[in-house]
Amino acid sequence: MNLKIVGLLTVLAIEAQAPAADACGVKLTIKSSAPRKAVARTSNPSEVLLLGTPPQRLQRDLSAAGHHVEVASTPATAKRKSYAIVIADAGQQDAARSNFGPGGAVVMVRSGDVVADLRSVESSIARKPVRADESRDVIAAREARRPIAAGPDRDAKNKIVAARDPGETAVEPTVVPKVVEPKPKVVEPKVVVTEPKPEPKPEPKPEPKPIVVDKPVDVPEPKPKVVAKAPAGSIDGEVYFTVGNAEASASLAKAVQWLTANPTTQVIIEGHADPTGTPDGNMALAQKRAEWVRDHLVSAGVDASRLEVISYGDTRLKYPAADHRNRRVAIVRK
């Protein structure tokens, strides 16, 4: 009875107003909370079991939605062995799964929020197929149709439609010539040969210009060449040597040619040296130079009796003292 009074108080608004003669003039108004929305009907009513001590509002809302609700304190006291949804308290969830889980029931734990639990029930019910294990009756089956024009009946015998009279002329069937479609021409791809471009020739690098030095510093003295000054009918000539050498790289071909052309002429081979060194050393060096010229003339075929060797050392300088031409051998006629 108390629950019905509480429900009426939530819908009605009671207004209490003090009498007009009240000295304070205070007006007291009492309003209830907003009315609760009606529970929506479910599209799949199911068997729901509430285990433990569920709130009465949860039982009432599930029943208002259309479900068949049963309340039991323990799984053993439940009236049925299979339910679609089992909502248990936190301490009975394992027992609920062991008793009703094999039968296909969805076991849920009560959260304390009636609205949330109601939504969970509806979402679980929506995921389960409705009467999926039942077979449906065939409403109407279409009869097998016989093909109307599927080709000639092979079992039927051929019938003669019309026979030609004896006097009629046979009409030959018209022969339709076959149309031969022309074959498409196969266009062979043209091979374009591209000649390779000649590689550009590298430009020649400019040759480095020679460096001109006005005054050479410490340039080695070149080897003197044989200068044979022999006028017509004379053998007067000189052979030059380098510093300290008694042998020369000059050719004595002209002297040999002149001596061969004048076999009766006798000559004197004079050896000379420059002031470099000691007088005795220069005398010996000039002697060796003269003997070297004599030996080359003898080896070329000149008679040794026609040749006389004499050394002057550095006593007869023909050129200035610093001139390298003083290191010489002169061939002079007697």
C-alpha cells in the first residue's frame, strides 16, 4: 500500500498555501520530482530470472517491458531449469553460470543501476535469434513448368507437310553465299635505329709557355763540340775537352780524310789546358789529351810516324783565361 502512495506522490503536485491572515505572509509550495518515463515494450519477450535480493523497481520494469520475470533467492529455489536471462547478485554469479549456463542462459551481474540493467537485458535479447531452432512451413511452392519452346521433340516422327505434284518443277533452294570477313592487317612495328651521337672531342689543352730566364744561374757547362777550322789545303783544327777529362766525344773524320789525301804530310799534335789546377797537373792532362787524339788517328789508318805529340799545359793560352776553349788539342802541319 505504501508503494502506491509513493507512486501517486511522484505524479501529483501538492501545493500548500498559508492563510491570507498569516502575519509573515509566507507562501509554501511543495512540488514532486518529474514523472518517470514509461518503460518501452520489448520486441522479444523472454524468461528472466532475478537471483538474490533485487530491487522491486527492476522486477516491475522488466514485467512492464513484457518479460516473464521470476525472483528466487538461490539457484536451487528457481522453478525452471532454463532461462533466457539470469540477473544475479555479485556473490551468486558463479553458481548461476554453473546451473543455467549449459542451458543457454545469459548470466549477468546486477550493477545497481536499474536503467543500465534493463538496457543490458534488451541488448542481450536482441543478439539472440528468435525461434532459430524451429523450421518454417512452406507457404506456397511453385509447380515445375514445362518448357514451351525448347527445340523439336526428338521422339516425334517427322511428318510430311506438303508433297510436290508430278508436274511441278523442283525449286532449288537459294544458296546464300558466306560472307568472309577480311582479316585485320597486322602492322609490324617499325624499328627506328638511332645513330649514336659522336662524343665531343676534348679541346686540346694549351701547351705551357716556356719560362724565359734572362740570366741562367749555375747552368752546367755544355760539352764542347769539335770545331775543325781547316782551310783548303790545310789540316789546322782543334778538338775541345771538358774540365779534367782526357777524352772527347768529337769526331776526327775530317782530319783522317785530309791525312789520307796527303800521305806525305807530317803533323804535330799539340795538347793544351786551362789555368784550372796546378801547372804540373795541367801539363800531364794536356799530354794525355794529345795522345788520345793520336791513338784515334792511328786506329783510323794514319801512319804513326807522321804524327808527333807535344804538351804545352797552360803555358800557351789562345783564349781568355776563363774561356773553356783553352782545354783543346790542335793538329798543326810541320
